[in-house]
Amino acid sequence: MVKAILKGDKTQTRRIVKQQPEQHHTAMCPATVLDGSGKFGYLYHAIDTKDNLFVKCPYGQKDDVLYVRETWLPFDKSHIVDGQKYAYKADSTADSESEEIRQDYIKAGYNYRWRSSLHMPKEAARLWLQIETVRIERLQDISQDDAFEEGVDWLKCPIRMDLPGSFYDYKAGYKDLWGSINGADSWNENPYVWVVTFKKIDKPNLEENA
């Protein structure tokens, strides 16, 4: 997915809404319609009831700036080449400059091993995103266009001659991707998901925003 964002192929992400509505929540609307809170509402079948449920997206709101954590490693200050302070596993192809530098350092005896994305500091991040929209929908309601915007690899998508504008079934490809991440039966559960659309932006000045 990091590679897809780098190429500009991925501009959406979906995450399961942790507080799923119960059966008696029969309608859904943005709470911004009600109170401007940026939340989404699961409405009870009666209009005036305290059983309405409102949840706010934990991944941010419109115009928020996010950074992507990825598998990485820092270079020692005495071995920085052309200002390159970090290497990223997503770049580690045989002919990539980042990987060549890493391998050269390892051969020279330096312990440059990949580090978990969980431990990446903000300063090392190279991918910065700005949220454009946030909404909630059922997982299986994803469209072909949105599945494409999720960065699905078209080479892994089945071919369908009946789809308008494309031979590739991006939705089927996304179904397989979702199952590989969330479990084989997760697609059939059809949960409500956060849909966050974003655009790639230049790295902000961290000192100014500190």
C-alpha cells in the first residue's frame, strides 16, 4: 500500500468502525447535519430517542494532515549519502539506490536492519497526506471506481467483459485484499467502515508546527 500511495494509485482507505450499530439503528446520517460535530449518527427507528448513536472518525477529519509510518531504518550520521538519512523497505528492490546503500553498509559491518513501522518517528516520515473527505458506508457497497482508488493491483484482479469502462473487476480484487488483511470471512460480515479519502502533500515544516 505504501508503494501504491507513492505512485499516486491509492487515494482512499477503509477501516472498520469499532462501534458497529445494532439492528434497531435503521438509518444513518452525518451528525454535522444535526450539530456540526463531525460525527456520524446511527439513528433509532423513532425520530426522538436517546438511543441514537453518534461516533467520530478516529482517523481524522477533513483537512487534517497525517503521516504514513512504514518499515524503515536510519543511517548513521557519518554514513549519510547525498542527504539520505533513512532507507525504506518499500524501496528495497535490487536496483534501488536506498537498498544499494543499505547493503553496502551491511557488508561493511554496520547493523542496518529494518525497523518496525510502529517505531518510526514523525521526522523520518516521507509520506504526508491531507484528508479530503470522511464518510461511513457498508464494506460491500464499495464501487468499482472506489476499489480502484484503494490502490488495488489490477494484475491481481479478475477480468470481466460485462463491466463498463474496464475489463478488470477491481471490487473483486479489493475483496481479496480485504480478506487477506482482515480474515477470510470478514468480507461476508459486511461491517460499516470508515472511508477516508486523501491527497498526497509535501512534507510540512515540523519545526513550525511543533
